[in-house]
Amino acid sequence: MWLADTIGMVSGYAVAVLGLLVLWLGFRMLKGAQSGGKKLGALVILLVALGMVGGGVWYGAVGNRFSKVEKASHRQAGKDVTQAVERFGKLLTKCRDQVFPNMPYKPSDKAKAENYVRAIGAMKQELVACYTGSKGVGEEKGAELDQIKWLVADDDCAKFADKLIHKRTFCPQIVETLVEKGGFIDPLAAAEGDESARPSPDQKKAIQTALAKLPPKLSGCSKDVLALYRPPKGQDASKAEKAAVSAMVKAFQDCAAGKDGESLDLKTVQGLVGAADCKTFVGKLKAMESCTPALEAPTKVGWTFAETGADQGGAKAASGQDGKKADSTKEPAGKAAGTGKAVEAGKPAGARPRPR
């Protein structure tokens, strides 16, 4: 460090001395100049020389210190810091059930299954980095020893959690690293469809496991499910039924894979395969809020949505058929009975395609 200071100071004063030499030469040129052009050139040299003298003296005395600030040193974590960070890790382990479920980020199933070991390691590493500072240029240090000691001063889990989650103002990265390295999910990102909020590998595996139980369920309840549709004309009933079921299974698989921007969550699949009877199964199928292509799948193999009697009556009344007018006091045609939810003519309540 002292060598860098000395070099900076010597360099500054060397420039100042050079500036004095140029200044002397400039005066000589000005004294001997006969024409206006030579006098102007001498004046320019004098101005440059004055700048060299002033700048060199300033850099030698003061300016070289600023370079030390920009080249932020990488502070070493001593024994006291190491002990405080180890205590921080022990408190996280001891108080994990009070700390991690209450974080602003949601722990994934994998993070829970591993007892937050990866999250604890990431938070310890980030706290050390906040103390030592970055090795990059211009990075500030985000924590001091007295702040870390304050954080780990209480053995009580409630107090520790309150300090860590609500009262701490230093080292914000300590919590943000949970999403990057700890296997946590940002709920705001999930609402916005962010890439980081997509199902984890464990969740995808669980969805696939539950999805494997869906084909037998669809086949067993195919009569009830396909009652929502009209079979294709001129086709063998058994073959048409199998084609419709296969199309629905494929649509579910495509949704689980995220094809065409669709999605399928574990709760929906578990609700379907866990239905007690076919009536419940069909009810859950129609009420799905995700994977609408599954309800449209039979129409891709020749089936059409069945119209209810109310739908037919409403359509006739609206068109003026039978010389009757629609009764405005009755529930409008095209709404699912008992729900008040508008649907497209001839489609079950759950079959509305979501806007993309």
C-alpha cells in the first residue's frame, strides 16, 4: 500500500517538474518571438505548462488517494467475523421453522425436504461477502462486525427471526440469495409468470407421477366425460371414444410440459385423480382453471360440444323461431345452470379458452 502511495506521489510531482521545464521554455519562446503567430504559440505552450504544474502538484499531494478508494480492497474476515457468521448459521439451523416459512420468498418443496441446508449455506456465504466486500472495482462493503454481532445476539428464535426478516437494514443480498441459490420462489415473480417461478424439477416429477394415474381415470369415466360432447358421425363408437380419451391425455401432457404457453399444476392433477366417483371427476374437469385445451381435445378428433335443452331454447328464442320471445326474467341462455357464469354457446362452463 505504501509503495502505491509513493509511486502516485512521485508521479504527480514529476509531472509538475516537467511542467516547470515547459513553462521556462515557453517564456523563452515568448521573449524571442518576433511575429504574432510565434507569440500565440508561445502563449499556448505556457498555458499547457501551467496545467501540468498545477495538475501534477494536486495529484502528488491529494489526487492519488482517490485511486485507492476506487480500488476497493477485499477485506479479510478475521476470527471474530468467522465466529459471528458460524453463530449465524447455527441460529438459522436451530430456528429454521420460525425463519424460513416467514421469509418474503416461498421455500420450494426441495428446500423443505433438505431442511434448508442449501439456503443456510448460501446465506452464510452472502453475509461473509457483505463484510469482506467484493473483489470488483468500486463495490462497497455491506456489513460491519458490530452489525453481524447485533443480528446474532439473541438465542431466542422469535427475536432472531424478527431481526433478520423485519429489522435488519444491512446486507439485503442475504435474503435475495435465497431465490438465486437457496431454492426459494419469488411470489411476485410467480404472479408475473417469471422464469424463476416455474415448477421446480421435483414439482415437475410429482406432476408427472400424478399424471400417470389420469388415463385410467379418464377411461373409467369416459361415458360421463364424453356426455359433454356429441360423437362424430359415421365412426365406430368404441374407436371414437378411445380417440377422444387419447386426445385429452395428450392435451394434459402438453400442458404439463408447458407447450403453447399452457400450464398444469400439481393440485389440479391430484384433484382429478383423487376424485371419489365419475360425477365428481367430471365436475372437477369442468371447473379447471388451467389446461383448457384438455376440454377442447375431443373436438380435435371429430367430437362437438353438446347443446343442452336450455341452450337450444335460448338459441331459438334469440333467433325468433317458434314465434316466441326470450323471457328476460329467466337466467340467460348460454350460462351454466346454477353458476351464473357465461359460456360460449354449446360449450361446458370450463371449456372457455383462456386469452393468450
